[in-house]
Amino acid sequence: MFKKLQRNLAASRLLEEQLFEQVAQELSKGEMRVGLWTQALANSNGDEEKAKAIYIQYRVQSIKDEKEILEVVVKDKLENTRIPTKDSWYILCPKCKFEQWVGCSKCKKCGISFSA
Ligand SMILES: [Zn+2]
């Protein structure tokens, strides 16, 4: 139990380090989130050095948020594709009535185009 907790802490420290590294790389390329930078400036009374430090904290948090939201979206997608209804995923060819995936642009059987 305690060991597991220690491992989790070590993992999150590593992740944190990677996030800070990512932010450092962004900054070295001149990439900056204007919204976060403005927020940081506002919270440092216009002191740019202070704002930089605050910005890095904000950006690390925003990367964490982005990752979390991405995970939710991916999970959502997986759950949705697991139960596709026949109606929404398949269409019948108007000519030969061959049933096929809705993403097809041409009939797999008779070859007529669906895009028209
Ligand atoms: Zn057809």
C-alpha cells in the first residue's frame, strides 16, 4: 500500500518534470498562450519576471487539463463506437439495395456514386 503510494508519487513527479520541460521548450520556441500570459501579468502587477514564473505554473496546469479532457473525449468516443446503431452506420444503395458503411462514397457492389 505504502509502496504503491510512493510509486504513484514518483510517477507524478516524473510527469510534472516532463510538463515543465514541455513548457520550457514552448517558451524557447516563442510559443505562448496569450490568455495565460495576460492572466499571469495581471497577477504579478505587470512584473514580467514574476509573470514568467506564474505563467509556467499556469501552463503546466493547462497541459494537465488538456490531457484530462482529451482522455475523456477519447473514452467517450470508444464508448460511443462500441454500440453503433445499424441505422446511423449503414446505408442502402438506392440502386442495388446493397447495405454498406455510411462512409463509403461509392457503392461497393454496383459502383454508383453516393455523393451526388
Ligand atoms: Zn449499389
